[in-house]
Amino acid sequence: MHQTPIKSIKHSRILLSPLNWGLGHVSRTVPVIQWLLEQENEIIICCDENQELFYRNHFPQIWYIPHKGYPFKFKGSGNWTLDLLKNFSSLHLFLQDEKRIVKELVEKFNPDLIISDQRFGFISKKVKSIIISHQTNLPVPKWNILAKIWNKKLLSKFDEIWIPDTNKQEYSGKLTDGKLKNKHFIGTCSRFKNTLNDYPATEKKEYNFLGIISGPPPYNRQFLDLFIQKVKQTNQRSAVIIPEDLYDEKLDSSGITIFKSPNHEDFIHLLMKSKTVISRAGYSTLMDLIETKNKGILIPTPGQSEQVYLSKLHKDHPTWTFKTEEEFLQMDLD
């Protein structure tokens, strides 16, 4: 990770909160938190219960404050723009209410700094506020120019924008274009950064395919069903990592080894024991695969323009294969 501007933050009390859109926003803050702790900062994480369970695998001693997630509701039809427009009123009200909550948190904890991962309401006028984002330029259709303008306006309210990529925009491409004040590239961010050296690289490959189910409902359930449908057609030994709330007893009869929200060490061992990861094409997933060196079959979530763009940007990557859901069902895994 690039050390600037993070290296300048020392002996500070920091309030941090990630977006509740799957666990990608949570996982990519892990190396940021690790670095800040090494600089003798105090960090208070404001998050929901599922996020706290994830964080405690890495930081059991940190102070956690219950903080609700944004009220996202998706139909699962692939029409993300329409779903977000329908949720706009409730999202806007929540954003305004979050600002009020942050004001109370500032008065209570007197922080020196606020760090938000893609939460536009986690900001303060009294305390320096930083946002982590890889979307300074939304990949939306030309007709939706208002979304681009609104996104840029919300980002510009923060004192700094930290982008998890290199200065050359190697992995985000046009997603991080745009002229915004105090925009910093902090390097790739993965929870597996600098941790794999402690594990044997020669670990026996027990699974040909490891599915990783992520994203907001109902898309995560749809992807789990897609993965099981495809992998059951092969003779290859496979495993899948799922969130706790997606588990039901029917999965045990699928012939696929099920792992429910494994802890950090178990997650690493699973990756090292697997030849190929099958996952959505989210930005945090790409950050993780850069570190783990697993081969990847990556399926963009239908209608999610960011993942579709990333699949085109990295279509020639030597170890990542991008497929639509239809192409994935038709490809030969044997």
C-alpha cells in the first residue's frame, strides 16, 4: 500500500464506517485499519452486526459502535438503476439522518478524523472527513448524467478521497477518472495483503473450484443457485463460501462442501487449497485475487454496470476469465 497520505496520520482517534453492500467495502478497509493501528491510532468502527462479525476476525480488541446500514432493496431483476431510483427517497432520508448521527458521535467521542468507505452520510463539518471510493466516475449510461453529477457532488464534500488503486489506475480504469480535489491513490487494498507469506504456497489443491458468494440480496442467493446448478454438472470437487443467512439444510445434499462465513485463517486455507475461484466480478474480489494469485472465473452481476465495465477492462488478464451468467452455464468446467 502507498504510504501517502496514510503515513501522516498518527496518534489520532478515528471514526470509521463502511457501506453495507455485501462485504467488499468491509474487507478492503482491513489493510487500511491495520496500517493506521501500526501508526498508533485509535479506531472506533461504526457498523452493523454482520460487519462487526467480519471485523472481529481481524480486530477483536477494537471498539465497535452499532450503526445501521443503508436501506437498499433490490428486486433481483438486473435493473439496478430503476431499483435505486425507487429507493432514492428512503436513501436520501437515511443519508440526512446519518449526518445527524455522526454529529452526535463527534460530540460523544471527539475524534480527530472520520473515514467513510462509500458512505456519503458518514461525514462531519467539524472534523476532517475522508472517503474511500473507486467510483469517482460512475459507469452509467449517458442519459443518466444526473447520477454522475450527484455522485461527484457528494464526493466533493469530503476533505480527501482515497482510491484503492495505483496511480496508473491499473485496476479501476475510467471508474476513477474525474477532477476532484485531494484525490489520492493509496494502492490496492485487500484483507490478504502481506498475510499469505505465513502460509505454505505448496498446500495441496483439495478443490478444483471454490465459489465465493457475495453481494446484496437477492443477488447473492441467485448467484449461489447459479453456482450450484453449474458445479453439480461436473465431476470436479468443489466448495462454496456463503454468508450465514443463506444457509439451509438443502445445501448439504448438493454434493458441494459448504463453508458458512469462515474466519480469516480458514478463508486463506480454502483459497490456497483451491485451484480456481468462481465469484462475482466486484472490485474488492479483483483486489483479493491480485494477492492470492488464484485463477478466477468471474461473472458480473446482471445490470451492475461497474462489474460489466471491469469485465471488459480486464478481459485479457492472464488468469481471470469473465463470463456472463449464460456463458458460465454453457462453459466446460471438466
